[in-house]
Amino acid sequence: MDYRQSGVDIDAGNETVRRIKSLARSTFTDGVLSEIGSFGGLFKLSTGAMQEPVLVSSADGVGTKLKLAFMTGRHNTVGADLVNHCVNDILVQGARPLFFLDYLATGKLAPDVAEQVIAGVARGCRDNGCALIGGETAEMPGFYADGEYDIAGFIVGIVDRPKLVDGRSIAPGDVLIGLRSSGLHTNGYSLARHICFPRFSPETVIPELGGSLGDALLATHRSYLRVMAPLLDAGVVKGMAHITGGGITENLPRVLPSGCRAAVDGQTWDVPPIFKLLQREGEIASEEMLRAFNMGIGLVVVVAVADEPFVMKALHGSGEHPVRIGAIEAGEPSVRYVQLP
């Protein structure tokens, strides 16, 4: 016997690495000191004028959104989903991304599919000024269903400690500003798939969505780095919450200090059609929707009421459509909905 007969194709692995190298190189920044294929990725840390540089790291995956990629054969977006999700997770603490590593595992390695996935990762890294310096592609026969894979990512960013955003200064009277999501982002897909399939197919065109169900569900997770960077530089952000699994209900309290509660008015923004469709077809209570999905708000920013005009003007100037969704009031860290969406 040989390794290929056991299900592991070394030649396919080598071909995948060959294709990935050029994609990774397209993301390299001045700090990258190693080539793809080294045992470890090397990155030279430049702290510039920072007083006390702090590294911020995070690891995450795409979840069962991958099932949509398998169903549709569209593998070139989930990599960008992964990078943007990780970028947002460190952004809420004020960090800018430095480098990224990915882990792709499958039962039988298909270089064409792997190339599409990593092309999405590379695109996400380039868009965020983040270097893809390494990763792992694992072929694990018998571990994954035919045609399926999993992908995870690890990111490292940097922030000057005096500019760290940790929510400590949040106080009653501060305002909550919501930034729009592009769809489900990377959370709630187990419930969404349970609702949508098999009653629909990804190719089903639904007029209220303005296209196919697959297009709506595969909409790429947004990165908020570009629009938030100027506000971080201005020092006007007291706290941020990336609205991922658990929705506003579970994520916003994570950045609130003791003695502060968020009062959120769900009638202040228009819930996108995809969420209305899911709620209607699944007969889901609004409270459950707010715990399972972002409901159209992908990032919540906490600022002082005196800084609200400046923040709103800056966000509008970046092409955003921000909305004041509530305020901070006295209470223990939690979310109180003034009105449900």
C-alpha cells in the first residue's frame, strides 16, 4: 500500500500549496519575513510611535455557512467571511490587523476548491491590510463527508495601550450607534438552513430579496475596519460590540461595565428582508430572532452624547448609514429592548 491508497494524496497537497503561494504573496506587507511553506511564519513587529504596544489575537470559523458553499458550489466567499469576522473581533478593542493564518481541513483534497477558498482569504487580507503568512491544509480521509471541508482562522493585531477600547469609560447617557450588516454575516446559519431547506433551494428567486435565496445567504460578512479607523484615531469611541452569535442581546453586554445597561429601540432601523423572511417562514418570536441573528446591525458603537454629531458626520462621510439605536442607562450589564423590531 501507499499513502494515496489510504486516502491521503501528497501530490494534491503539493499542488494546493503551489497555488496558494501566489495568493498569499499578494497579501504580504513590509513586516513579512518568511515564505509560504516555512515551518513558521515570520513577521517583524514595527511599533512606530506607540507608547505601549499591545498584541490582540482572535481565532474563529465560518460555522455552518459552509453548508451553503457546499450546496451552491461557490467557495470563493467563505474565506473573506472568515478574515472579516476575525478583523472585526479585534477591531472592537481598537486593534489593527497585522497577520493572519488559516486552517483548511477536508476528507479528500480538491486543489480547485482549496484555491477558491484561499483566494477568498487572500482577498479579505488584502482588503484589510493584513498579511496571510501561513496556515495548514489537512487531508483527513473518513473524517469529513465527501465534498465538505472546514476552515478556521487566527489573527494577530496591534493597538497602543492608551488607545485600547475596553468599555471602561462607558457611562449612563452615552449613545448607541448601529452600523448596518450585509446579511447574516457568519452566524445563525443552522437555524436559517432549518427554516429554508428543503422548502426552498439556493436558486429560488424571492422577489423581496431582490434575487436568489443563495445570494442573500452567502452575502459576505462585512469588515468595519475602514469606516471605524478614523474614529479610533480621533479617540471618540468608548466601546464596540461585534454582533455575532447571540445577536445584540448577548454581545452588547460583553463591553458594558458594571452599572451600565443598554436600552435598545428595535424600531430605529429597518430590518433587512432576509431576516423578515426567516422570521415569517420559521414563525420565530422577535426575542429569539434577536438572540440568533444580527437583525441588520453588525456593529454597535458606544460614544458620548457630545461626540455623536462628529461620529455621525464621519460615518456618513465614509458612505455608512449609521443609526442611533439607543442609549446607556443605569443597571447591570444587559440589554433592555424599548421596542422590538
